Amino acid sequence: MSAVGDWSADAILALLTQAERGWLTAAARAPLAEGDDFLDLDHLERGVRQAPSGDLAFTRVLPRSAVHRNTWAKILYAIAIP
């Protein structure tokens, strides 16, 4: 297990499967729904957040719904978030 500071957005994205990366690319302009869990890739130290009401673009965020539950678990383990 590592500290959040040891991880970059690129390192987190490298944990995604090719299909998950493709989905993120295709959905880059779609807003998150209110309450969706996500990681802000520019501020991993903030941990898992929930989307507020209104539009939040996928740019630099990784929504939980974009990845398989096993991938999400690997990411949380890697950055030491319970």
C-alpha cells in the first residue's frame, strides 16, 4: 500500500484496462450525475468524492462507474483509501 502522494494521475490511469480507458475517452464530455462517486485526478489526496448537483465534466476525474469494481478496489488500495 502506498501513500496518495506517491501516485500520479497517469499512474492511476495505468491501472485501468484498455476497455476502461476507451470508455473514459468516449465519455469525456458527459457530466457526472449528482451523487456519483469519483476521484479528482489532480487532487487524489481529497479521496473519493461525490458529484455535486449541476454538471461536473469528466475532465481530470475518474468516476467510479467508469471502471470495474475490481479496478476501483485496486485504485483505492494503491492510494491507501479504505
